[in-house]
Amino acid sequence: MPGTASRWGGLVALFWGCAALQAGADADVAQDPGSASPLNRSVRFLCQMMDRYHTRFDIYSEVGAGGNHFPCLARMPQEDSGAWMDVCCTGTAHSGGSSIECGYERGGSPWGGFYFLNGVLGPGDRYPQQNWGTEPDAGYDLTGAKRLVFWARGRDGGERVEFFCGGVGWSVDFRGRSIEPVTSYPDSLPKVSTGFIRLTREWKEYSIDLRGMDLSHVIGGFGWVVDSYRNRGRKSVVFYLDDVWIELPRTDALRFMASFETGGALVGFDNVMRNVAFTYDNAMALIAFLAEGGQDSRRRARILADSLVYAAYHDRGSSGVRLRNAYMCGDLQTFPGWGLKNGDPVARLPNFWDCRDQEVYEDRMAVSSYAGNVAWAMIALLAAHRHLGDVEYLRCAADLGQWVVEVCRDERGAAGFCGGIEGWETGLQRVGWKATEHNLDLMVAFYRLAAATGDRSWLRYAREAESFVESMWDGREGKFWTGTLEDGITINTNVVPLDVQTWSVLAFGAGINGAAVCIDYALSHHVCGGGVDFNRDCDGIWYEGTAQLALAALQLGRTGLFERMLATIEAAQLESGAVPAASVDGLTTGFKVSVEGNPDWVYYHRGHVGATAWYVLARLGVNPFWF
């Protein structure tokens, strides 16, 4: 056994001075745009992922994308007008994997089209309802926007289509031009139009000038109209739209970044994970930005910390504090008029659009709350409090700690803390299993809370988590078990993950008896292809774990191992600067995901925020547990 609980606690307290391990990296150069070092490329990747939907105001970039706005599609002039749209059109996209196929069939109405409305969403609504200017506080303030940009092409060429913005709730003349507002809460700007333009068969960029317009309340972000007169001789009109956006940067807005780079596929991993911003990954990115230390990185760390605070106090199903496992990328707050809790905005949870079912889905695991993810949010907030000085971060970390105590504290077996709660607001279930990894995270979070607040009551919970971790020590093989089964007592011997071995070194420090033994075990059982695997089956390299092993090796003074692991990661770095989650698609962990069908938890060869953040921390020589 590495040592007694009381001895570990003392070493944890001493470890405060060892957060920066002096790996020799110069943090200041990471902001040099001319530098192409692997470290700087990875930092820039994190910046790009964070800004993906905030350098402009997207209306449509990809079907169901987290950065899209004005999602309520309203057919005009009535439901049987002959106008139609398919937002899942593949094979014709200007960029990404999908575009919008638009059409008009000659029929009862001499014209037809669609408005892209913001809509309104009440507590009982599954989809946004149309708002034609009758609902208050349901429009965007887009003040400062310069133009609306979109790409379009005709199926055959020669199609005549009008595109426009604004004008909802205004009367119009016989030419379709806005005259005056006639509803209580109309668009703040009249209809601004391209006029009827003739499309070509090739993609072409078009724009609408918004300068000088009152953009303080926009509910109709975009629209199109086709009429039979201008398209006489055609039985139908078919054209395509893609990359519709408003020129309006919002780089200081609250947000989380999507966890993975994804391709354009509309099924499988890329579709399901396109919008998912895992709390853990964003907490790691926050700490990585703090560690990098440049002015822009500190600004970004503050945005992420503020976003954690907002999400914690604006949960759609809780009147108190709660963090979910994941959130929606793009805007963190629900859209104007989308008051899902007492009419107030809440933090958006991730979903994806299934083109086959024509349905939006949420993932059960993403909307759940696991203790380890909450612990990492606490650690990140405590790091932000330490380096940025905002007392609100400390208050939020303490409130989250209290949530963990109330929800996850467990007296079965070796006590400690259970996994958390799973499911949606109705039918929430308490998780019975207990994870060594989670309790390591909580041990550090509670010790840091005690030090930061001066409130020694947190030490009790730190020691309870620490005691559980100690109970998972396997002295025969020199490793930590992953935790317990659902009964909270029986040790789970089915999977031996890497992270509890490396994290124990980072959490407890190099001075603890047995620290080197854990790393020796990892080197004997997890090494695979120049890096390490998540479990012991060597079906690929898990790069996040490889960075964690590198940092643990540095903690132990094994600089040769440290450099070898980082060389493996840097050789695998993607063109974007991202570190991929795995070297192969479908890298197994040995665990199941708690959703319908209990599928395997696997990693894919996709750029990963979590893996990239751990690489940045390792190359900078910064231990995130105590930074």
C-alpha cells in the first residue's frame, strides 16, 4: 500500500508548491502567431475551437449545428403554399456535410417561401413555436452587425429568388416592401432584401448590407421567396443554400467549446458528438489557458470560468446549483424568448438532429451529472480563483462541493463518494458505483477548498475520498483498481484503466511510497505503439492518457520517459494542431455507456479538446490538480 491516509493528507498539503514542474517550456511563446511549435499549434487549436461559432453569428453552417440561430422554419404564405425545404441535403454542400435544398412547386399560391425565425419555446414545448411579432423579449440584439452573408446556387441555373432579413410584424406594399410595424413586438428593422436575383448552377456568395439598420430586436433572421410569375415556364424551382451567417463577432460571450473535431457525416459519432461540449474537457482547457499565461489565454480562461459559474446556477431542472456532464457548444444561454424555467434563460444542453427520424435527441449520459466531472469543474474554478482573483469562482466551487456532499456522499463499504446521478429531470437515478478516479478528483478539490476558504470542514470530505482511494490499492500488483460495482462495495476487477495509476501520482505527489510502482505497472500493462492505451488490450494509443503518463513521469523525475511520450503525441498531432483522442477509430475502454443498449465506451481518431489540453499542460510542465 502506498501509505496511510493521514500521511497522504500531509503530503497533499505539501504538494501545493509543486504545481509547476519546470519542464522547460516557455509559456509566453505560445501566443506568437509566427511560431509553429507543436505546443503553439495546440494552443491555437483550443482558441479556434473556442471561437468556432463566435467570430460570426451563424444561421446555418451544418444541419443541427450548435452555432445555428433562427431555427424555427416558417412556411409562407401558408402551409400549402408549395414551398418546401430539406435541411439535411447531402452531396451538394458548399462546405461541411450538408446544405439546405429549397423548392417551390406551382400550385394554389402564386408564391411561396420560408422565414428563418427565432421563435419562442415555453416550458412544455419540444420545438420552438412561430412568433410573428406578438411575443415580448423574443428577438436578438444584433447591434453592430455589418452584413448578412449566404451562399446559394440553382439546381438548373436561372432560378429567380428573393432573399431578405427582418420585416416580421410589418405591413407591406404590393411589391412586398415593408411599410410600418403592425404588431406589438415586431422586427426592429424593415425587410432588407437582395431583390429577385438570378442564380447560377455554381455556388456563389451573396450579401445583404445591414449597416445603419436598427438591429436591436431581430426575430426574422433570414428568408427567401419564389414566385411563379418571375419563374414562368418552370413547373418547379429548386435551389440550394449553405453557410448563412451574419457578420457579427461575439468573442467575449459566454460559451463552451465542442469537445471533438467532427466530420460532415449525418450519422454515427460525428453527428451525435458534433455539439457536445463536455464539462471535463472545458475545465481542462480552462486550466491549460491559465497555464499558458498569455493575456489572451487569461481572457479565455475567464470566459470559461464565467461559463461554468453561469451553467452551475442556471440549470434547467434545478433551482439550486448543478452541473451537467456536457453542454451545447455555441451560445451557452437559451435563445431570447426560450424561457425554459420560470421564463428565464438557462444553460443549453447538447442535442443532435437525426435526419432519418426527423427528430432532435438528447444523450442521457450528457445530461447526467457525474461526481468526477463536477470535481474537475471545482478544480478549474479554484485555479481561476487563484490566478484571476474572482471570489465568485471560489463561491461557486464551494457550492458545487456542497452538491457533491449532499448527492454523492456514500457510506457503503469503504465510504467515499458514488458516481453521481443519471437521467433527465423526471426519473433521475442515483449512480451506485464508485470510481477511484472520481474520488481522487474530489480529494484534491476538497483539500483545495479547505486551503482556499480556510474552512476546515472540507478536510473531512477530502479524507473520506482519500480513504476510499486507499481502499482500492492492490498491493500484490502495485496498482489501483478502478472502483466498485453498482453495490458500492464489490471491487470492479473487470477493467484496469490507466488514468487512476497516473492521476494518483499527480494527486498525491512523487514523495508518496509506491508512486513509482503505479507508473511501473502502467509501463508493464498499458504501453502500446510508443504511447499507452486506456486499458490493457493494446488496441490503439490513447493520447490523453499518454500526456497524463508524461506528466506523471516528469513528476517522478523520469525526463526520458516524459520526452518519449510527448514525442509520440507530437508525431500524431493533426493538421489543425489538435491532439486526437485515439490513434484508431473505436479504441475500447472496457466500460459501457449508461444509455439505451449499453454500448461500449470507445474513442475515435478525432481532434479532442481534452487530449489537447493535457498535452499543453504536459509540455508546459503544469500539474492541473494543484495549479
